[in-house]
Amino acid sequence: MAEKKTQQGGESEGVIRAFRALIVIVIGCVLGYFVYATSQNSESKYPFKFGLDLAGGSQLVYVADVSSIAKAEVPELMGVLREVIERRVNSFGVSEPNVQVETSSFVTSNNEQRLIVELPGVTDIDEAIKQIGKTPLLEFKLVNKEALAAQESVDALAASNTGAAIGNVKVNGEAVSDPYIETGLTGRFLQRAELVFGQGSQGGLSNEPIVSIVFNDEGANLFEAITRDNVGESLAIFLDGQVVSAPRINEAIGGGKAIISGNFTPEEARNLVRNLNFGALPVPITLDTT
């Protein structure tokens, strides 16, 4: 009797093992079909996401110029920069970009801030750079009229081959330096931009393409303070280090709205609006080609 029970127990264990094996085989088949179906269907609800090592792709390294930024503000601005570039890459339909901020080792003398942009599936680096494109660096700076006039005089002298240099001229006993004064108001405070056409007011041309910009709350407060404290002065608007306009401040401007007019063609103004809305860079960046 005991031997019979042992045989029955052995048969039961065998059935259980066979049932477990069958379950494993069924699960394996289901998973295999899922992997195959998903990999073959580009519109699958659950697509696979491969990194550069599996999917191939491009890696771009950008160096941020934070030389004029207070050290305490660098981490925040680099975070904004990462979000801007990530948003811009996403707008071009690049799948699953990976954008990271990297700081050079503390043992080096140059504390370099870098942005690592990984683009899985993109193997044409030139095309990747083209897709990311160039986003404008938007800055607002007050104009030191005396320093600007002195600089223009020195530039004229230099052009006449007299050997004059900007450091040879003094204004109020001080050497002339940059005639533009930082205000802290940059593209990082930009909320949106849109294309409008002038009506011939304020010295502008009728139907002149103008870029209208709106700041966020923080930028609006800063813009109002700048204009309130500097009535009668000029506020230069820079794009990528170039002055596009320098209107005179007639009164405090509330509401966080401003205009950029720079003799744009409609296409130039439209492209500027598009790039600003993609994200104006909070700090300048250059592609590291080394």
C-alpha cells in the first residue's frame, strides 16, 4: 500500500512539473510574439526605447558660456538651458532625446559647463545639428551713451589706422569699457513671441514686421522696474550679441510686453518668432567639435 501511494505521489509531482513547464512555454511564446509584433509595428502602443549603444545615434556636446553669470545662479540657468534644448529637439520629432548637464571636474582650473545631447536613432550628425538649429540669445541692456560715443570715436580712429584702442579713452576719469550695462533681463523670462505688423506709430513704418514678446511674471516685474528707473535712457535689445534695436524709454512699461523691431523682412521676423517660442537660450552655447 505504501509503495502504491509513493507511485501516486510521484505521478502527481510529475504532472505538476509538466504543468509548470507548459506555463513557462506559453509565457515565453506570448512574450516572443509581443517582442516581435512590437518591433515590427512602429505605431505600437508600447514601443521599445533603445539607447545609443543599441539603436545607434548621435551625441552632441555643447559648452555653455557662464563667465558672466553669478556662480550661485549657474545651476538654475543650466537647468533652464537643458529644458530649452530638450523642448527644441522634441519639436523636431526626435524620439526619446536624452539631454544632460555635465560640470567639469572640480580638480580642473576651468569650471566648464557642458550640455550632452544624445539622439538615439539619429546617425547623421550634420542633420542632427541642423535639426537642433540655432536658438537666439535674447538680452536687454541699458546704453551708457557717453561710453558708446567714446567707443564709436575710438572705432573710427582705429579704422583710420592711428593705432587707437578702446583702453586709451576715458570718460569721467574712467577707462571706457563695454557701453552696454547688464540688466539681468534675458530670454529666460520670455513667455511667448508673436509676429505683428506696425501701424506707422512711434517712428516705425506702416506694415513693418515687428516681433511682439511677452514676459512671464518675474520678467514682467523686472522689465517694469528697469523702465521705471531709467526713463529717458535707451534700452538695447540684443540677439546673439548683436544690437537689433535700442528704443528710448519714455515711461515705465507694465504688463510685461515689449516689441523688437530691427528692419526685419516678414520671413526673418517669422523665423525669429518661431525660434524664440522654441526657447530663447538663457546663456550662449557653442558646439564642441574636439
